[in-house]
Amino acid sequence: MNIQAVFWRLLALLPLLLFTMAAPAQEANIEEGKTLFRNYCASCHNKNMKDDLTGPALGGVEERWADYPPEDLYRWIRNSQAMINEGHPRAVEMREE
């Protein structure tokens, strides 16, 4: 087999190799996300992401904040009370729901 044939075979296997290498990292991120949710979110937010609990349903949250910059949503997640106190329109609306 010549060098060019070896090159093309290795090139054909590259996507499989990259997928295989990325899978453990993705799995770790999923587990990390589950741990973060359990530790910081689950006491107020329903795990089915559809129904409200003490906190609002998390499913569709990006759509509900679509009229505002993503940074506003991130601020809301980190410190909703400060945004309410500042009078942010969406924060106040969320508080009243």
C-alpha cells in the first residue's frame, strides 16, 4: 500500500476518531451539569423543565428572554433580586408571574 492510500484511509477515519475522543468529554459535561442542577437549582426548579415549582420552569427560558440581551438572562440567573430592585422590565414581570 502506498503512502497516498494510507493517507486517505486515515483521513476517512478522522471523524470517527474525533467523535470517540469527544464523547468522554461530553459525558463529563453532562454529569457536571446534573451535579450543578442538583446542588443549585433542583430545590426550586422542577426537573422536568416544563412545570413551575417554587421557581419558574426552565424549559423555554431563552425564548422568554429573547427580547433582551443574553447577559440579562445570565444576570437574572445569578441575582434575580438585584434586577428586580433595579426595575428591569422582564425581571419585574417574572417576579409577578
